[in-house]
Amino acid sequence: MVALLAIAGAMGPACGSTNPDAKDAKGKTGESVGAKGPTEPAAEARVELDLFILGRVRGTIAPCGCTTEPLGGLQYAFGYIEASSDPGARLVLEPGSFLFPAPGTPEWPVDDQGWSQADERAKALQSRFSGLGGALVSGLGPIDVRSPTGVAALQTYAMPRVVANLTPAPDSIPPHRLVTLTKDGVTLTAGVTAVVDPTLPDADQLGTLSDPIAALRQQVTAMHEAGAGFTIALAHGARPFAEQIAREVDGLDLVVVGVVDGVERQRVGEPTGQLSGTYIVEPGEQLQTLTHLALSVAPGLPVVPKTKDWVTQPPRAVQEAELSRVQERLDKFEADPSADPAFLARLRSERDALRATLDGGAPQGPAVAVFEQVKVSCKLPVDAQAGQDLSAYTAWVAQQNEAFYKGKHAPEAPKGTPSYAGIDECDACHEEAVQYWRTTVHSHAYQTLVDTNQQYDLACVG
């Protein structure tokens, strides 16, 4: 069984109420932590290191914005990363299938104009992610080579990629990379490798894929010999593939699920769990959710302890929700004269323990790990560079597509087949239904695209 560790709580108010001064859950500004006055001399600060783990981006830079809670956005993902961590003390991971939309999805380009737009998105993504420098490690996936330019796209949109079971690997893509995170004298050397499931659709587009388990065993040994104290595998495959790796590859600390199945799981991922002593992380896809591993290390330690010595805690929001649930149960049974006193005592003890954890200040232990599923939305800080890139992209798309499609009309539907009639045609026979529809949020969905200059974006209206 995989033990569940933590998932973030519900989001706040709907988009549109973004506070430009709001930051991250670590309390640099924002309301989630709460101000505390100085009551005693401050203890020596713990050292915080951060890992941000993404699912397949699939050429997505922003949502179309016509849902109640639109998740995604390059500017918000990087706004959170920048606000929640320090340069030199962070690592960002993405598992591949990064550049382009997935075949068979509504976003998949069907003509030259569509591919022109997809290339522009890939350029914006590669530009911002590459700005992370050595703090980024990328995997490789079949979608990365599915554009008309094939494997040449890997050079056009160069990334610090790794892959262990592709033979021969493309030029300049090593089987693993080592990244050293350092802050206040504490060091974590992370070794990152990646494998692709040979059974994935279109996996053969990458080339010849060898046995991923054998390749990982070799690379884990090599990473340890090179000085890695924390080893990570980007498993470009579904969750069973990642779980097989966790069971069969010794010495691996964390595995990332690279291909997420199911619409809701693609939105929010799955809580982090452990299998055979290995953490299994499953972020959402298309920048909708990222997994944030916040690692708090006791001051004075030269290196981060091994994962077997980590204490894992749920995010504060999860602890607060659990405290609220326990208090509600306690209130209910305390009002019942027939309630078992021993049962009430256990509930009070559970409540008091949760309160103590929340009020205890700094985490206790040599290394405390908090895994949080962070929804990427407009309630997060905005990264200025990514915001500028997105504005430039949407303006380019609007100009290009408006000019290209001017005067062009969709062909008539074949006789006897369904076709678009328009709301006025519906109104002729269904006046009540149309009047009700006009009161719904959906009746204004197209306007949300106009408001963000996305009404010509083929990924939104194609």
C-alpha cells in the first residue's frame, strides 16, 4: 500500500481578487501564516530548501480562463516558485513531454497555422524555464519530438534534459545530472535521472529504449558514487510504472509520475506517498498543479540527512482542517450526556496534540519534509518576466490569426448532419430555456477570452 502524506486544502476566493502583495505559504507576506509578536529570544533559524516538481506541461502556458476556477499559468507557477524559495536553494523538475500539445487532444495543431502558434508557445516556455539555469532538470517524453521538425526540436528548444534508457541518447543529453542546493552552510546534493516507459504510445519516436529498471539501477549507483545524497528518477510513464521503479530499484529516494491518468488527477495530481521507502510524487499536468517539497533542516548541519531520517509533516492548511474536524466531533459528543468519557478523553488528546503541533513554531527534528499539492491560479503571485512573455505571446497570436483567418469561413456542414445554428435559432422555439441560459456564467464564457485577448487563440477556440 502507498501511504498518503499530504495534500493542500481548498483555495480561497475566486480569481479576480489577486493581492499583488500576497506571497507564499512560508510567510514572507500574505495571510496564511499569521503575525506573532516577539515573546522570547528567537532561536537560530532553520534552513529551508525547496523542490518544485511539475507534471507534463504539454505546451501549455496559460488556461483559456472560461471556467469557475481556471488552473494554470506560467506567470503564476513562476510567481510561486520565486516567492517561495531562494536562488541556489531550490530545484525545479519537469518530466518531459514539455514542448507541444498531446496528439488527440483539442489543443493538437491540425495545420501550419496551428503549428506556428504551438512553436511560439514552446519558445515562451523554453525561455522562462531555461532562465532557472542549473536549478532546472528536465526529462524527455514522446511529445517533445512530435512536431513537424521531429527530434530537431530538442536542439531548437534546448533544456538541461536527462535520459538514462535511450540509446543512443541525443547529443548533449546525459543520463543524469547533479545539482547542489546550498543555504547558510547546509548542502543537499541531488542526483536526477530519467527513464521513459517503452510501452508508451509513440515512445519509439524517441529512438531505441532499453530496460528502464536496469538503466536506473546503473544510474543510481553512478549518482551515489558522484556524491549525490538524494536521488530522484523522473519516470515518464503512468503510476504503475513509477510504483514498479520504487519496488525494484534500491537506493532511490523519490520517483516522479510523469504521465497522469484521469481528468481530475491531471488537474490536481495525487498526494505524495511512500512505497518501499521511496517517495512517489504525482503533480498535476499542464501547469495546473505543482508539488512543492519544502525541506526544513536544523541549523548547523553540514549536509541534509538521508531520507530515512526525515520527519514528514502535512502542510499547515491540512493540519488546520484536521483540527477543525476533530473539534467539531468533540463539540458534538460533549453535548451528548451518554458519550463515553474515555472516548471524549481520546478526542481531547487528539485535539490538543494538533494544537500543539500548529502552535509549536519551528519544525522539530534534523530534517522535516512537507509535501504540498499547490494549485496554480491567479491567487498566486505574478512573475514579471513570465507575465511579459505571455502578454507578448497573446498579442502575437491575436495579430497573426486575425489576419490569417480574415474573410475565411467554415465550410457548410454536409446535408443531414448536425451543424451550428446559433442562439437566435434556439430562441425561436425555446424562449424560456434561452432566457435561463442568459442568466448563467456559461453565457459569458466567450467574453472571458475577449477580456484576455485570447479570442483568436486556436488552443481556446479551435
